[in-house]
Amino acid sequence: MIITNLAKECLYSIYDYNAKFSLKNAIETNINILQYISNLEHSPYLGKELLKSSDKQLRELIYRRKRISYSIIYYLLEKQDIIYIRFIYNNKQDLKTILKIHNYFNNLF
């Protein structure tokens, strides 16, 4: 499993935002998201399929805690058995806007 730099930046942002309200919650949230991501190593199809091509799948795994949920967007390269965690975002945010800001999958939108 590979966590991309963008996904790491997302985790830092999630931490920074949550730390404004509760340091304990910020730490717990990031630890829980990382533990949830680690489930993909044993169950790579856990997330919902968003897009499929011949050799890779774009999938979404949703982590929910209380009233907040985060989407973990990842690629599954089946032939190479590699999972790339692409980015993580709060579900209150608009996915299309996030993808455009980061120049990901612009041809889809």
C-alpha cells in the first residue's frame, strides 16, 4: 500500500482543522482513519467502485465517526496487487471541486 503525498497532506489538513476544536479528537480521528485504511491490505475491495479500467479501479472507502464522515479515495492496481491511497476528504466537501483543485481526473468533469 502506498499513501500518496496528497493523501498525507489531506491527513495533515484534517488534523489541523480538528485540532482547532480538540487536540484529543484530532489525534483520534487521524489514527482511526489510518487504521481504517490498513483494512484495505486484507480487503482491497472494501470500498465502493467509482471507476474501472482494464487494469485499475478507482474506489471509495467511507470512514464514519459520529456525525462526520471522510471518504478515502484509492486506486487498486489488480495485476500488480498495489493500493494507492490518492486523497481523503470530508464528505461535506464537493468531490468534483476537490478533484479539479488538485487536477485529478479533469477529463471526467
